[in-house]
Amino acid sequence: MDFTHLYLELTSACNLSCRHCCIGNEPRRELQHVAELLESFSEKGKYITLSGGEPLLRKDWVDIAELTERLGFTTTLFTNGTLVEENVEALSKAQVKVALSLDGADEAHNQALRGPSYKKVMKAVDLLVEAGKEKEIALSFTPTSLNVDQAEPLARFAVSKGIEHFHVSLLEMRGRAGGTDLELSDDEKVWLMKTLYELARTYEGVMNVELSEGTDLLYDTWNFGKKIMENPLGKTLKVTAEGKVFTSTFVEGDLFFLGTYPDRSLDELMNSPKVEELAASLRKRGEVIIQCRECIFNPLCCAGICTLAYDKHKTIWVPDEYCKANQAIFEIALCGVKK
């Protein structure tokens, strides 16, 4: 399989303690040998994500961003936004898209999850827009049981600022979020996906609505399952601050673990026999999972996204946790049913 996207957790350190963080209170670590990692990936890779923790806490983040530019990557930097003001000049010059985390269009909703970051993120948006980077901003939103109703107002806010990317990061039930009551109910998941589908239609050509898992469901519904079967693992490798390499940005279970960098070279990890073995297993999900095998939408869904099953159940042999939500989208897109 060809991996074209490398997601790097530059550091596990963060200056916030968000309730829904999937990393949580891990020891502070910084990813080592980043330059060598990027140079190795440049032979076949196209996209880089610089994340954390909070990547702007890393003193050499500018050097890393500049290297991704020299190597020809398209790069996105994910930040909680609280350190943008101190780094706005460097961010303005850097050839990176800046993804700012905001979980409420008002301060109360955002603070319930992220603490006192709202005013700084709002200022960060204004500073980057003033610097002419509005087309290189993504607004990143994580829906939970506390703020799922903020999808529409946040999308409207993004459009009002000229922001062209609305990134929806589905909640990962691990780290600080594990064992909490933040998970969406099935009804909330259905409402969320239907809302995002309609937002994608409403703002088509103005702003892209992007899902951390499954954007094709919103824009290419007919081929959602087909693309899953073609690339059941996706095309992303994630390297944690500890150097652990996974075939997904969304989960970190043993099933998706390839090894540790630099103990093993990136080329060796990408070409591990485990990659094709796992891909072959994933292609069988629609035939093996009884609920999927009996579902009329199985030819379109192909059992959905495995990581959304594994995140909660620690197995791929159950339906996608957004199964009912997926079905609702199929009904709208393919059958014209709106409820």
C-alpha cells in the first residue's frame, strides 16, 4: 500500500488540559530524528501534519515547517490556538495550513471542554486573517455530548471569516476522554452526520467540510465503500512523540501498531508484511460481520470505517460506531429520504 500522508506528534506536551484529549497526561516527550523521518518520507509522500500535544511548544517547529516546504510537502499544523499570537509572524511566513481548535461558537461551550482558550483562539483567527492567511486556516471542531449543537454556528463563523476548511475531528475514546460521558449517543451521531452532510451542500464551493474519518461519506457517497475497499487502511501513517508508528491517526491499538522509529527505518515500517495482512482482513469485514452482511447498504458501506469500530470495542469485527448515521446519509443521498 502507498502511504502518502505522515502525521507527526512533535511533542506530547500541551499547555491545556482538554477534557476530550485523546493523549491525556502522558509524560512529556518530543519526537526525535524528525528531519531524517521527513527526508525518508519525501520519496513517496505528499502530505504532512504537524501536531501534538501542542506543536508550538516545540522550539524548533519553525525549522521543521521550513524543511517540509523545502521537501515539497503540503503541510498542516494543528494547534490549540493559544500560542498563535506569540508566533504569528512565523506562522504568516510559513507555507503551512493552520488548523485551530475551537469547540464552541461561544465561550461557555468552548470552556466546558478546553478551559480558558476561547479569547486567544478568536484573536488567533483575527491575526491570521489580517495576515492574509484566511484561505490557509482550518477550523477544527470535536463534537461531544456537550457541544454537538455547535456544528452549525461554528461553520457559519468559519465562513464569515473567509475560512475555507471546517475540520470535524470525531471523538476518540482514549486518553483523557476515555471512560467519560462525552461520547455521542446514536441519535446524536445521526443528527451530526446529517447536519454535516447538509453543511457540505450549503457551503459547496465556499468551504470544505472535512471529517477525521470518512470525508467521502459527505462528498462521494456512492463510492464511500468502494474507496474503503481500495484503501482499507487509508493512506496515513502516524508517528507518536514516543516514536511509535501506527497505520491510523485515529487509534493506537496493537492491531494498527507497526513498530518504533528509529529502531526500525521508515521504509521498513511502511513495507511491513503486517500492512497487507491487515488490509486483507479489513476487506472481509462486510462479509464477516453479521449486521453488515444483512444490511441493504452493505454494497455502499462495506462495513464502514474500521477505526470507528476499534476505537470503542478494540476489535474490527463489529460495525462502524457511526453505522446508523451512515445509513441516514445513504437514505438522504441515494433515496431522497429526509427525516
